[in-house]
Amino acid sequence: MAEVLVAMSGGVDSSVAAALLVDAGHTVTGVTLKLWGGESDSGCCSVSDVDDARWVATALGIEHHVFNLGSDFNEHVVDRYVADYAAGLNPNPCIECNRHIKFSKLLDRADLLGFDQIATGHHAAISSHEGSLYLRRGDDPAKDQSYVLHMLDQSQLRRLILPVGDMTKDEVRRIAEERGLVTAAKPDSQDVCFIHSKGGRQEFLGNRIPLTPASVVDTEGVQVGSVQSVELVTIGQRRGLDVGGNTGRKYVTDIDRTSNTITLGDRAGALRESVALHRFVWADQPIAGPVVAQYSAHGRPVAGRLERLGNDGADEGSVVWDTPQIAVAPGQSVVFYDGDRVLGGAIAR
Amino acid sequence: MMEALTETYGNPSGAHRLAREANRRVDAARASLAESFGITPGNIVFTSGGTEADSMAIHGSLRRLADRGTPGVAVCSAVEHHAVLEPVEFTGGRVVAVDANGVLDLDHLGVVLAELNEKQVPVAVVSIMAANNETGVIQPVIEASRIVRELAPDALIHSDAVQFSAWRDTSDIAAAVDLMSVSAHKIGGPKGIGFLAVGTGVTLPAIQMGGGQERGRRGGTHNVPGIVAMAAAAQVMVAERSETVERVENLRDRLINDVLAGAAGAFVTGAGADRLPNIAHFCLPGIESEPLLFMLEKNDVMASAASSCSSGAQQVSHVLAAMGITGSDAPGALRLSLGRDSTKDDVDAAARSVVEVVDRIRSRG
């Protein structure tokens, strides 16, 4: 049995993950990461979440610690999120947190402190295939988190346990309830943990970078409306743009940051033959050729062909879709699957 | 304490026999505490601990001026405990700098008070701790009090003596200031009890009202077992202090020497200042405190990085920041506190552990 450090967010999934590890006979220590020091009402990491995690740890008879990784979180997740928006990108901060905090900083810390493995309450599983380890989609399709964990490589997968990956959310809640854990009925965290639901991205970013008003035009160039901040508009977007007299479904087909003009058009105008990629990561060996790719957290997987530029060291490429897809916003992650297996991923340019 | 819980369990504010017995206990404790701390019994206002005493001092002093129709501001040093710093900052007060050793900058205190004078802003209270709770650095409270009396004669002077009072006699400070905070758990008593000494002739409006206890200065039923226990702890502390201080100081120096000899780059925080005998506070460049403390705990060394109030939400200490220790030095703060029961074996084991753990962290660097 192993010495396991389980990341406990104060939510039901990681509570049950900890319980299952204890049941399996591991020597388990809980840790709650304190990541965001600012205002927030969504997600995790508030003081009451730390309390919840501690109560669960006490109920399970395990030690519980708090690690403050706030400055790493600010640097790698929050500052980057803000800089990405300023640069016209559409970042996924949960992925960056997993990449830089949970499966980098926390994993290193766990190694240093003498733990054999870390565990989290993510809904995804780890299985081996032809001698290598791979992340698999979680059994609950509605809760599958393989997309946001796609960056894990062999050395990370080897040191990771995902105890609830093969469970549905209902099963997780049932176990928590049976064991009387205080987190059993706690609502799922939604939204970005460092953004207040009331002010949203608009207020958060507006306090940190200048936001640029833009005019919204139709395909003929006729102005049909305006937005307060072009930074918050995403290519392919079809909701949330307040333009009057809408006839039929309109998509953002173009964003011109020089003239600050957003073009609305029909679906065909938002379709793209391919998506350009960089910053590739691989579970094991790099791949190319026919691939199934998913480009949003709960999107559906789409068939295409992965082309990587130059020799093996190159960190650029593209996926050419078998049938054109709604444009992928620059900054979004594109994750490659073989069936349920995650092979790797990259970021849209 | 047990007797106060099981026999004289009356409410000292009541009128019947059990209540009167409890009240006698409180009176006796008050007299005993006054002797231990060099103050007058009637000046003691019991509180739930140091934080409440500090809060009462700051907010009460502000109320005192506001009630006269001349609202003023609070002033404190940059290294005060958060129990002082937060109310001062919350109410728009001024903060006085410290030097690189963490000692109050008396010149800056003069500048701040002169500025307020010039702007005709009344000063309600100046709060200077007797010794810092993180570094143990002793503050020039008496010198500061002279400056305040001269430049802000209407201001009250408060000193948080929570950390200081176990190790040094508080009589001189008590005589120089108007308000002084003490907490039982720093002198070997239980947590959740303390007092504010309010100088003779000083009127401090109540912040916690109701019941009229403590001559109307602090409402709320007395924590009789806590009060009795605090008085008993103070008696023991005072009786043994001179012997304890010398012994603990020698052990602390031994600990410091061993850590400095074994952990490259380590330095003692506030080394150039007069410090309390029980605290060994180090900065360990390039070492993160959290893994350090975790690994020390595995070796049964229970240490802290800053004050234990902020553990669970560890931030870079405002005390170190005020001393200009920032960047790569600050995260590796380590505070090892000794108690009167600490032994040579304890400090040797602690020093070995610190050196070993620092080596282990560095070897992975």
C-alpha cells in the first residue's frame, strides 16, 4: 500500500476519493490547496471549503493540511488568463491550473514530502495500453473531465490515482451520503473559481486590463450593434451578443482587432476547414494522421487529420477536419482521443 | 480552575452566595494578576484574550475622541499583530515604519505625528507592541511614549504586551502607557482569556456593551475558570522567570548557532535587535516554508513560518515585508519557539532536523 496525498477541494468528489483510498488500505493524507486570495463565490478554495475538507478528513481519520500555492496560481493561471484575453485569446484556466499547479507544483511537493502518489477527485480513469498508461474518459459522460486533464504524461500518470473516475456522480453522492460526509449534497463547482459570478469576466478583466468597445456588423458591413469589450467575444460564438432585429441564428464569423469590428454571419461563415495548433503535449508517443479531436470541455469528438509541421521537434501543426467545423477560438485546447483514450493535445493558435 | 468549574460555579455578577464566592475568586485573581504585571487591580478589564484587548484599545480610543466630537485616527507600527494592524488600517489610521531589524523607527513616528498635527487631525491612540510575536524583537515602547506625550498629548498610548509579558517585567511599560494587552496562553495559562490594563484616570468607552461588567468597560459574563487559571499561571511564571529566561536564552542561542552552522545561507531575523529569549526566527533563502514545516513535523518538530494565526492561509509575513525582507528570502521563514520546559535534547533534535530537512530540500533544488 502506498503513501498517498489526496487533493481535497472541499467538494464531494475528492471527499469520496479520499474515503476510497482509505478503504483500499493506503496511508492517506489530505491537502487543500489555497489558490485564490481574491474575491470569489464560485468554484472552490474558499475558507468554508477548507473547513469542509477538514471535516471530511477528520471523519475519515486522516491528517489534513493546507498548502498555499497562491503565488504560483497567480503567476501561471490568473496572470496568464488576463494576458491571454488581452492578446485576443480564449484561455481555459482549469487546464492551466492542472498543468502548472495540481500536476506540477503539487506533484513535485508530494515527491519532496515522500508521498508515493497523489490522488484527485477528477472524473477520468487511468488504464494501461500496450505497456503505456493513458487517461480514459470517466464513466459518467456528463461529468467526464479527461479534456481538462489531457496534458498528463507517463511520469504524471504513474504517480496519479483517480479513485472516482469510474463512477457516476450519483454513485459518488450515494457513497458520501452513506458515510455521512458533510459534502454529500454540496453543489458541483461551476465557473472559473477566481471570478465572482455577479461581475463575471467583464468586471474581472475590466479591473485588470483596458477593455475595448467594438462595433458589430453584418456580412455586408452594416452596423447592427456594439459590444463593450471585444476581448470577451469569441469566434464562432452565437449567444450573448445583444443585437436587435436578429433574423435567424447568427454566428461570430470574424473578429478584427485592428478596427475592432465583429462580423456576424450565418453558420457557413463560421465554419473552418482546419484549426492551427501549437504547444503539443503527449500522453506517450506523438501521433499524426487520422485523429479524433475534441475542442471544448463537453464538446463532441470530431474526426480529422492531424498534421505536424517540420521534423519531430516542431511544436506546430493543424487538424484538418473531415467536415468543416465551427471555428475554434485561439487559446482553446484541442484534445486527441482514440476511442476513450486521451493521446495528447495542443492549443489552437 | 477545576474548583471554579465544579464548586464556585456561580456567575460573579449575581447576588447569591455562589455568585459572591465566584466574585471573590475573580477579585483574588485580579489582585494577584495586578501584582504579577505591576499594575493596579482596578485597572484590569478581563477580555477573551489578546485580540479582544487590542480591539478594545483601538476602537475604544477612537470612540473616546469621537464621543467628544473631535474624531481622530489611530497610529501603530508596521509590525503590530493583526489584532492591532487591522483595526488601525480599517479605520484609516497611519502606520509607522520599522528598520531592517524590525525595530520601530522613532524618527518616523515623530514625522507621522507632526504631519497629523499639521493637518489638525487628532490622534486617538498610538499602539506600539512591547515585543513582536513573530521575531521576538523588542520595541522601544518607553522612548516612543515620550515622543507621543510631546507631539500628541491627547492621544492614548497602547502597548500589546502579549508576547513580551511572559519573559520580561511589564511594570515600566505599564507605567509609561495608558493601555496594555495581555493574554493568558502566552504565559502558560489557557486560551481564550486575557485582559486590557486601562490606566488610572483613563476613560475608555465600552466596545462590547451589555451587563455592565468590568465597571461598564466590557459587558459579558466573566470566564471565571479562565481568570483563575490565568492568575495561577502568572504567579508561577513570575516566580520562575529570572531562572527560566536565562536557561531558555542559552538554549535558544545554542539552537541558533547549530542551525546557522548547518544550514548554509540561513540568517537570524532581527539579529541586530534586543529580542525575547524564546524565539529563534530564521530566514532560509530559497526554501519554501510549507514543505519545510511539513517535513519538520514528521520529525516531531512543531514549528511555524510566521505567526500561527495565519497558518492555514499562509501569506508572506507583513512583519518581514516591513523589515524589507522580500523576494526569495521571505518564503523560507521559520519560527522555532521555546517554552519554559524546553530541554537541551529538544533544541539539539530541532537543530538537527532543520539542518537535515533544509539539506534534503536543497538537494532536490
